[in-house]
Amino acid sequence: SRSYQNGNDPATTTMSASTSSSAGRTIVITGGLGNLGSKLCRHLLENSSSSRKTRVILLEHPAFTHLSNGGDGDNLTNTKTPKPLPHPEAILIPCDLGNIEDVNRNEDLKNAMLNADALVHFSAVNPYPNATWSESARSMDHTFNIFMLAVECNVKRVILASSNHVMGGYKDSPTHGPSSIHPYTNPNIGTIPLDPATLAVSGDAKAYAAAKLAGERLAMTLGGMYGDRTSFVVLRIGWCQPGENLPETLSAKGSPPDFLLEEESGGGGENSASESRGMSEGDKKDELWFKQMWLSNEDFLNYFQKALEVDVPANTLTSTNPACDYDNDEAFTHRNVRNGFVLVNAMSKNSGAKWNLEETERLLGVVSTDDSLK
């Protein structure tokens, strides 16, 4: 038999999900032991009330847990240091979302998803800009598999954490100034560092962003088909660092995984890498871009909280934003409000940033006051 965190069996604790209006709500989070999943989990459970109890179920790859997922013929083992449970009341289900056989035979996963109030999807094989195309393809598998299961299980709301890297190609564009990147702006994937040395370590984010864009388009399609019972909200999030997430720790060198920085600097980590070769002119220019995509912890939580609650329009072909010219083919192709689907930018209100937050404020009702440059 299998043991569960906090002694809770997901198969029994999700049975009442269909009566969430009176008994509480069930929220499933993929990549639940990661940076963003952990922050959201803690926020939801710490703010759960006795009148409407919140149940949070975390999905995580078995390699990052101290539990096996126990399916027949399952040879998955813990190959990495297990990540801690972010809250004692959270329920953990090990699952390899990139393995359709694992998804199909995981009854705990299906029971958790059945009639759940929301699925929040953070999971990626490599959540960094240096992701390879192979990792990108497998991240797409994560998204496709869990989104299709969400529709099959009548999950009411699906939230995709997309990425600023979908629009990163505008970083050095002279024709795009402050507040020029709207959620309906033509995608321009990848964020290419100006310094070749930084590029070699950090990557160009093209493969990573391609997986996010594919997820956005699938969300749009499924919302159009099943929006009357499963609606989709996509947040193109900025840079929300682990822990305190302070503006002063943002830099052009801060995006690669720690282990790569350690290899580059001989084991000294990010600070040693920066000190060993200083900050190049390219990194100095790029640093402003990274600071302007900052997403504070407070804004991150506010955006996702509202994404859980906001009414998603039905039978809507276009955004009501008059600034969006739908006579333009590109704007019409990438319109951000449709039947069962909403997409917005999700950064803090950083001075001079190219990100436009008007649609975010209008649709989510969240007005950021955090600014990395003040």
C-alpha cells in the first residue's frame, strides 16, 4: 500500500470536489514542489477558511519526491534530492506528466482531477532558458497530457503559467518602447543575451518559449471547444525568483540553473561567476530588461488568486480593448479574450517596461504597485 504526505489519501480526499461550493474547493498544482508551486500552495492553504476549506493537491515528478508512484511496472526512482512539502496540509501525488502511460494508469491523479475547481500548471522538464528542444518537446507533453485530462475530468478552471520569453524577441527592438507589448502582440519567442559568454550559459530561451506558446494555443483551442465547463486563463509571468525575490538580486546572469553557474565559476555559484569576469557591456544592457520583467511575490500571488476567481467570457470572439485593431490579421490571430479563454501579461509595474498591463488590470482587477526600479 502507498503512504501519503500527512496521511491523506488523494483518492478519498477529493471525492467531495463536485460539491466544492458548500464543502470547499480543490486546487491541483503541477510542479507543486517547485519555486512557484510551493509559493502558491502556501498562500492558498494559509488563507483557507473554515467556511470554505481549500484542498491543495501537488503533482510532482517522482524523482523529486520521497514517494514512488507505485504503478504496475513502474521503475521510477528518486534520482534527485527530494524537495520539501511546502505546507503540512498539502497532498502530494508523484506522477510523470510526460509519460502518458503513467498518466493513464495513475488512479490517484484521476481521482484528484475529477471535478476539481482548478488546475494550475507550472510543470516543465527544464524551467530555464537553456532548455533543449528535446526538453521543450517533453514539456509540451506535460502540458498536452494534463490539459486533456483536465477536460476529460471536468476541471472547472485551468491556469497556465506561460512566460515572458514568448515575447522575449522584442528585448532589443527599437520599435517597441514602454508599454508596447500587449497580450495580443504577435509572439516573438526567445530572449537572446547580448553577451556571447552569458548566452553560452543561459541559453536563448527559444525552445523553452516554444513549449509555452504551444501550451497557450492548446488552451485557446480547448477553451473554445469546452469553455462552458472548463475555462482557461493564461498568465505570461515575469521573473519571480525563489525565496524573498528581491529586486536587487535580479541580473542578466541570474537566469541559468545554479549548477551551470557553479560549473562556470569552479563551484562558487552566481556571485563567483559575476566576480570572475565582471559585468560585460552586453550584460549591463540586458540587466534592465530583466529588472523590468520582475514579478514580485505579492503580485504573483494576487494574479494567480484572481485567475482562480475571475469570470471568463463566454461566446466572445474579440477583446473589448479598443486599442486592439482586429482588422490587423496578426492581432486577430493572437486576440487574448475568446470563448473560454483569457490571456494577460503578469509582471509587476516596473518603470519603463515594455510590458503593457492594461488588459491585466481590466480583466483581473489587479493593479500592481511594485516596481523593481524604485
